[in-house]
Amino acid sequence: ESKTSPVADAPKPLWRRHEGLDYHPEVSFDDAIAELDALETPEGVDAALFEELKDALGEALVSYPPGRRGAETPPYRIASTPPTGEANCVDDLAFGDDGEGNLVLTWHYRNAGDYDQDGEVGIADITPIAMHYGETYAPADENCALAVIDGSGNSAIDIADITPIAMNFGTACAEYAIEHAASAEDEFSEAARVPLPEAADGDRLGLSSPHTLNAEKTFVRVVPYDGENNDGVPSEAIEIAGEMAHVSTLYPRFGVAGSEVTFAAAVHGDPPLYYSWDFGGGAEPNESTEPMPTVTLAAEGEYDALLTLRNIFGVDECPFLLSTGIPPEVVEVTPTEGDYGREVAFSVVVTGTEPITYAWDFGGGANPNESEEAAPTVVLGDAGDYAASVTATSRFGVDTCEFNLHVAGWHIELVDDDGPVGEFASLKLDSAERPHVSYMHNDPGAIIQFLKYAYHDGDAWHIEVVDDEGDVGFGCSLALDSLDRPHISYYDGQDEFHKPTEDLNYAYHDGSSWHIETVDSEGRVGFFSSLALDSLDRPHISYSYYESGSDLRYAWFDGLEWHIETVDSEGDVGGASSLALDTLEYPHIAYSDNTNKNLKYAYYDGTGWHVETADSELWTLHFISLALDSLDRPHISHVLWLFGIEGIIKDIKYSYYDGFEWHNELLDFENWVLGPSLALDSLDRPHIAFTDIDANDLMYTYYDGAVWSVETIDVSGGEEPSLVLDSLDRPRVCYVSGSLYYAARY
């Protein structure tokens, strides 16, 4: 849209009639007038308007004679000078970042009248006025294109903008000098020159220049210079100050080879901060400019890595050693078992990158119980199984190996010490291999005997009184049913009024309470009873009937009523009977023949009882223990009483039937022995617990298929042992030594 002049038909201006004036610019001024006169109207601008602007500029040039800026007498010259005065002072000098962490100074070009921003105020600067004549702008936008043209400062492009061209005609700026000093009051020295860039249509011409910060000279200003190296008015000095980039710490400095890791650093300094990571070949990718790069660590090794942090105030380099390694793995621990009281050296095989530290915990099974040595030597504690562990730790990881520390030997527990207890202990293990035992409380001084029962629930022993009505509990025998509930047979000698009863009793627990019933009350019955349960949990009991002599009896319950049979009445028989049921649930009984001083054996085959002598070579009397092997063949331990020249000898005999004949072995332990209790292991080999009377020790012997071995269970004594084997063929024994004890071999 063309611009129209508010003034029409103006008279010929004075500058076009300059021939009659008393001064005459011979070269420069004439050239300026000639240039103005020859200046063509720009495209899109009203010709009349442009002529008016040319007239206004010409009049202004005459009004502001060149001599005011150059020679005082003709011929006048228009002198080139740098920008001076408040209007030409750079007022927006600032420092910042170039996007790469380098310091840069920025400011805008100031030269009043240089509307086309070509570095010099001249005739051509009238053109921008014509192009934007009549336009206005917001005063706050001081660097917009219109603000550059608005030389009068009235926020509009009009005729008033001609005057600054005339007033500053010839003012030129070729470059700016960057000067710095220690303070705003000190003398400034030049640091660099920045040439004025080529002008382009648009906003006010901006300049920028990289600058190297001098720690001793932090105050900076810019000064305009013309083509003749004349300096103009300097800008206000600014101080370049801020916190330089600094790395206080970084992490991690190590990691597992092949793993993905994110690095980070604790840093300080004015933002923006620029990162440059170099992992020295220890990662992929090996370099990064991210603040928190995620990389994959290289193979096991040590790498010289570097983090470079920079901002406009400085650079900080933080070298670090990057270690990659393999986490520890516990491959093997040896040994995992040993004998009670023995000194044992442990060792562990561990793979992984050293250094590796160790933490042993023997679960209470050793002294010391904990160690930080790689191969500690300890003394094993009480027999048992302990939850032990060894932990291998390095900066690349942790691995814990839990293992069962098996301390071989006998572990002894007190079960019941409430008075003289434990006689006739009868031990069984339930389906969880927890011990249950029936026994008698016997206080001869108070003439008190009663039946007790104890069991272990996995945490502690629990004790119950089963029957205390009179003197009861003699010769008790325990069995557990399919639900692990206890059943006990025992002798009832007197009622609560001390009236003799001499009956065979049977007690069982139904899961809620105990029930007691009399099985046989005919005569004096129930001595040395032996109880077994069939697959339907029905009781079977062997016992003795005594009048002038003794008979062997057998009682069993069919689910509705008890049945009682006399198995053997030939002589004084039936003492110390021991009952077992075979795979067809037929009864087998071992017992003494006191008349003939023999060991006898009776069994039922489905049609009738068969009685035979198992051992007649020497006199056997008490402590008979029967077990059937996997082929239902009998094995019996019993005590030998031998009267010879050297007096009475009491030793253990072991008798067994091989399917064809009986074999009887004398186990000569030199000292007197009593109370053997027999159990067979999974290979049908015998194990026997007994008492060494002379040494007052509780002993244990077993046959390993080649020889008999013997060891001491308790050196403080122990009588009437009851032996069972667990599922791993480890012996468990209950016995009396003033109180009731339980011993387990581990």
C-alpha cells in the first residue's frame, strides 16, 4: 500500500536552492545532496510522500551544517565518527551460553539514524521511513524493526524520524571492541574485536561473540569503533559471575560385567551444565553427553574413565576407575558334617571377582558360631542338624549358600524331672518323626505309681498324666495309631484305696481326651505287657498271667469286643514278652521260659499258634525285645545270665531266624549289661541300646553288615532304654536316669 503525504504542493525547499547560500560543500556534502536528489522512490511507496521525505532530509542537512561535525570553514566535509551519545550507548550487554557450554556475550547495535542498519547513517536511511511511514508499535518492544526506524522515539514512523539522520549523518560503526577489567572502576583493556555483521531486514541488529572468562578480569563492556579506528561511547560494564561446574561425586564406579547400569553424578554450578562421559572402553556405548547415561558394562576388568562437566564459568574433569566384575557364586561347602566335640576346618569354593569377604553362620552348631574367615576352624557343638550358611560378598554382588550342618553324635534332652520318673519308658515316633513316650512315675517312699505320657510337638515337650487312680503304669507299652494318637497298655496293681486289682489296662486318646478300660482282670495279669496296633488301629497285647506260675496271654480287640487267648502255659512262661505284628497282621511274641531257662518265640499263622525255642544254650530271663524284618523273620535281643566260676555274667545275646534256623550271637562287652532294646534298620540290620552297669553308662551298638560297633550315649547313666530308628535309620532312645531323658543320634 503506497504512503501519501499530508502536505501537498510544498514550495521548493531551501536545500534545492543551495547555490545562493554562503557555504557550499565541495565534495562530501554535494555528494550527499546529489545522492539524496537522485534517490528513487522505493516500490510500493507514494512518490509524493517520498519527495516530501527527501525534502525534509535535505532541509535537516542544511539545518545541521556538516561543519558542526567536520571542518568549521568551507569547504565543508562530512566527517565519519563512531556512535556517541546516550542514544548510541549499548544498554543490553549480557552474557549467556552458546548451547555447548561456552561463554558468549550478546548485545544490540545502537546508531541513531542508521535505519537500514548498514553500519553508517546516510541518505539510504530515509528508505525505511518511507517503507513504514505511519506505522506504530508498542514502546516496550525496543528491538523490533519499527523501534529501529523510530529515531524520534514517539512510537510512530513519521516525518520526525528524519532529524536523527541529519544529526548523525556520517556516523559509522565498523566493529565493537570487547574490553574487560578487574572492576567497573579499573582501567579496561581490549580483549577482542567483533565486526558488525551484515544487515538484514527485520529487527534490531544483534551481535554475539564467544568470550573466554578471565578470572582476574570479570567486568566486561563493549565499545563501538568506526572505520578509522575511532572509538565511541562504551556500554555500561557488567560482571560475569557465577558458580563454575564442579563434580562432587559420581556413581557407580563398579558393576557386573554385561549388566545394564545407569550412571549419575552429584554436581554443582550454574546451569546449563554439559556432560561428557568417557568410559575408557568399559561400556557400550563408550561415550555419552547425557546427564545420566544408561550403558552396558564391558567384560571383567578395570577401565580409566572420565566425566567432564562444563558450564560457561569453567570445566571440571573427574577421572575415575571403572571396575567391572563377576558376582560371587558359592559352588561348594565342605564339610557339611562332623562329630560332636571335634575340631573341623571348613572351606568354600567361590567363583567371582576378588576381593571377596565371607560370613559364616553355623546355626548354633559350632564354637565360634560365626566367622569372617575364608576357611574357619571351629569346634562342633551338640549333636543335631543345624541351619548353617556361608555368605560370599564382593562389590559385584552377594551369594548365600544355606546348608545343613550335621553334627554327628548324641543329643540329649531332659523330658520330665518331676519326681522319680521314666521307668518302663516306651518310645515311638509319629509320622513327622516326633517322639512320643509312655512311662511310669514311681515314688517308692510314698508308694505312688502312675502312668504318664510325653510328646514333642516340634518346639517343646508336653507332659500329661494318663492314669493316677491307684498304683498304675508298671510295664507300660506305647503305640501310635494312623492319626498319631497314643495307645498304652499297662499293669494296674492297686486301686486308689490301695486295694489290689492286678489287672491289664488299656488307655487311648481319641483326639480330645483319654479313655481307660480294663482288658483282663482274671487273676494277676498285665505284667510286662507289649502293645501293637493293626492297620485298622485295633490293639493287640501280649502279657503274662500269674498264679503259682506264669502263662503267656494274648488279647486283641476286633472293633466290638476284646478276645483273650492263652498262648503258652507250659511251665513258668510269658515274662518280659515282646509283641510284633507281621505284614498279614498276625502276632509274633518273644518271651522267657523261666522253667527251662530258655528264650521262646510264638507266632500265629492264621490257623493256630506255633511255639518254639529260640535259644536254649544259656539262661535268658529278662529285657526281651522283638522286631520283625522285611520278610517277617524274627530278631530278638535279650540278656544272658551265666553262672560260672567267675560268678554271674550278664551280657547281651542277639538271636535271629534266617528262614531255616535260629542263630544266636553273644555280644561280649566285658562289663555287666542290662535292658537291651532292639530295632532293625532299612537293611534289616540290628541296632541295640543297653546299659553298662559297671561303667554306669548308657550304650548303643549296631551291626553294619560286617562288624558290630559300640558307642556311649550318656556317661551319666541310663537304664531301661527304649530304642527306635527314624526314616534315615538314626537311633532315638528314651531312658530313665532319675528323670526321663530323650537321646537322638545325628
